[in-house]
Amino acid sequence: MTLATLAEVLQPALKQGHAVAGLVTLGWEDMRAYVAAAEAENVPVILQAGPSCRAHTPLPILGKMFRHLAEHASVPVVAHLDHGYTMDECKEALDSGFTSLMFDGSRKPLAQNIAETATIAEMAHAAGISCEGEIGFVGYSGGEQSAGTDPKEAAQFAVETNVDAMAISVGNVHLQEDKDGGLDEPRIRAIEAVTTVPLVIHGGSGVPVEQRRRLAQGSAICKFNIGTELRMAFGDAMRAAVNSDPARFDRVAILKDTHDPMVAAARRVLTGFKGASHA
């Protein structure tokens, strides 16, 4: 069994100069492909169940799916709750076998965010698993605007919450379909200067690939969340599978045809986060 906690994969990444991909899952087909890709690249992988995934499949089922994949994987696999908004959600994920909880209190006042995140982190650590928090606010393409992370607040947040990983807002945006943006590297360096906690970039699909690679090897950013670009790859693969034969109707046969394209897409993502010594 290669089930791992978030801390168990991020601490080596921090020390060795690479990053680990948090791949946003929506169902069995993509999560299975992500583990196959990680095995092919011989790197750890973080399987993430976000709000849209949880709206489709209950957390106890997702926990069993993640753990089943981990039990048969040759690389470390983290079962991660992405954007848990309440104590009840986080507790349900813990009880469902997840090994990492991301509590998102980023929309709340600083003191409340710190207090609630610290409570979740304490619960996670008591159970032997990890906790990620968010300071600043990462916005959404075409939706809510970001609020950049203040380095002084980040330092306070890291100390007072005792999180294992800290998501920051430095120009990254959720659900971005292109890579025309880029991260604010001076702000990243200012945050690195005041904390030793591994940093996390949500909305990693919108970050230029070369910048992802460079920061993975040369910064405290140890986790990049990737969702949109892989959902786009899945949509392309599904469309091709359906259109290849208008008479097809069997969902198993159709979905089977998405596997190899999804493995290839995930491998391209994972390759970009390897350290210089094994890239």
C-alpha cells in the first residue's frame, strides 16, 4: 500500500527541489489515469476531491476509490479533500479515509480563518493526517476577484494554524483555460522569506508551463493544483470517442477510449514538476 499523507510527499519536495501535482478528479476514469501516469513517471500524486466532485459522488465512496487506487499503486498516492468549507465536511473526509484535508477559510476575516483552520489542523494531526489552509483569496476566471496574499499575514497564518501546506494568492486564478497569465514572483519570494511551510498554487492550469517548471525546482512552491487543463483533455478525448462511431452507445466502451489520452495528458503535467536531478 502506498497511501501517503500530504506532509509525506511535500516535505521531500521542499528539500529536494521539485513539486507534486494535486490533480483534480471528477470520476473513476480520470483518477485511474492519473495514478497510471504517476507510475509511468515514477512520481507521487495527490488525488483531489473538490466541491464539484463531491456533488457527484459522496465522500465515503471517493475515499474508498482513492484508497483502492493507492493500495495497488507503486508510487505514493495522497487522498486529498480540496476546498473543504466546513468542519463537518472535513470530519466526513477524515472518517472516509482521506489522508489530507484542505480547509478553505479564505473568504473569512483573518482571525476567523486562522482559528477555524487551526481547529481543522489539530483534528487532522490527531488522526495522523495532514492539513492545507489558504491565506489570501484565489479568485475564479470570469467570477470572484482574487485578493493577493500579504506576506505578514502568511507568516502569522503559518505559525498560528500549524498547517502542513499553505495555499497562496499570487496571480493565480481558478478555472483559467489559457496560460496567458503568470505568477507574481516577488510576492512569492516575500512569502518564502517569512515562513518555511510548503506553498501551494491553486489554479495551476493558468500558469505558464515554463514558470511552473522553474518554480517547482527553485522555490518553496511544492504543490500545484491542476484541474482545468486535464478536464479539457478529458472533454477532447470523450468527444473523439463518441464521434468516432455515431452508432456507439455503450458508456464503458466509450470511456475506455479516454484512458490513454488522459494518461498522456497527465504525464505531460507531471513531467513539468520534476526536480532538475530527475527531470
